[in-house]
Amino acid sequence: MTAPTKPPHTGPADPDPAAESAPAGSPLHAPVIDWFDEHARDLPWRRPEAGAWGVMVSEFMLQQTPVSRVLPVYERWLARWPRPADLAAEAPGEAVRAWGRLGYPRRALRLHGAAAAITERHGGDVPSDHAALLALPGIGEYTAAAVASFAYGRRHAVLDTNVRRVFARAVTGVQYPPNATTAAERRLARALLPEDETTAARWAAASMELGALVCTAKNEACHRCPIAAQCAWRLAGKPAHDGPPRRGQTYAGTDRQVRGRLLAVLREAHGPVPQAALDRVWHEPVQRARALDGLVADGLVEPLAGGRYRLPLS
């Protein structure tokens, strides 16, 4: 969900095999990229000054989190830790503290681990090579491709949920992509990549933005889509045979909510927190204990002697 700084950023089981052989000069490229040039959002990680580290931070934060929630945390994070070495020099618990209420706080620990590895292995510079990125802790196939493409203008298939939905509708003719990314989707994405590296990076950014702003999961704005006339799903009458949009997970009353409340107490504390202070945040003792045990197991909380807890120091 980010864009390149150089160049700027930005159902049925499998797709039809014929679609996977789409030519490199796909007629989708020019209209989508032209639309992106005119309508791309001005986001801080899309600006040249963000650099590769800014792109990487945004990719971690944007996972399952909307842009509006990420923006203030991202800006504070980069102001405090403008380079990977700055973050690596601090305790992992400080990353968790600064993560605030973005959710899924293990991402903060993974980003800290990646920063430490970048500092140790790459002299503090985010690597541009896809394989080197993939070798960093906490970096998966998507993030490695996104950073290489958006930060360095490399030619990679960047497949997030938005891109997968655009390809499913425009090329495959189905309303929604499968629950998990398939090998057929990856083949299709590679087949659709422009041959030119610079154009490929812009295509990755543009197709992602199109899915985020126009070809959305609900209430898609086909009247604003630059490829509506070519969209296989629209031309087929927009059949809804692929199931409804995936619904967000319920949060209230879940272990996630309890974990969030426990972490909030620890983030706001300047030292170890006694068990009694944590007990006050949730009324049900079994669920509260389970959530706390999970935080400890995930490395987000360190237990200390005397029934006290703190954010991790190492």
C-alpha cells in the first residue's frame, strides 16, 4: 500500500490459464499508470525524502491498518528513528511503546529485528536486492517485493489485497480473489509486469492505488475506473458468484482487546508494572491470564520476579 521513491509511488479456484499469458505490453498498463499520475494520494512514504527506510516502515505499519491510522504514528516514528540504526540502538520495548494503538504489535518487534539486521549486515542501509530483503527477519515475500519496487524501482510483482482484487476483476472476471494468494495469481501478476523496470514499478504502485481508491471491496466506483471498458468482471455483468466481501473480525470482548488493554498499561508505565495493575484492566481472570501469557510468549512482555511485568529490553 505504499509507493516508490525512485520512481515515486507510489472465487473460482484459479485464474483462467489464457489470462496468465497476458503480453508484457498489456493494454491495462497505460490507462492505469496515467490515472495514477493524476489521482495518486500525496503520502509521506511516496516522497523522495522518505527513502527506503521510510518505505519499509510504511509497509510494516500498513499491514491490516488503514492509512488514516498509520499517518500520525509513521511521522512520529521517522522523526524519532530516521534510520534503521537509530531504532536498532533502542530496546525492542521502545518500538512496542511507540507503536501505540496501531494493533498487531508484533509488527513493531519484527520491524525492530529488521532494523538490527540491516544495521549489522548492510551497514545501516536498507538493501535493494530482493533476496537480501527476504533474508531479513520479519520480511515476507510481499514486503520484500514492495520495498524493492517502491523504494528502488525494481521489477517485481507486488501482490497485496488491493492488487489481487484488481487483477481478479479486470483480468480473471471474478468479484474477489481467493482467501489466500495462489500460485496462479503469482503467475498472472508476473505475466502482467511491464518489461521496463521503471514502468513495472509504477504499474505496481498504480494498480495498488486503483484497488485502494476505485476498485474497492465494497461499492466499487466503476464509473471512475480507467479500465472499466476492459474489465472482464464488468463486461460479464459483475456476477456475484464469489461470495460477499470478507467481514472484519469482531474486536470487542476478544483476547485481542484484552491484549491491547494490557499493553496500554505497560506502554504508559516508566518501569515494571505489578500484577495488580494489570488485573484491573479486565474483569475475567481466565481470559486476562491467557492474554498476558500470549503477550509473554510473543516476546512483547517480559515477566520479572515478584509478579511484575515490563516491555522487553532485549
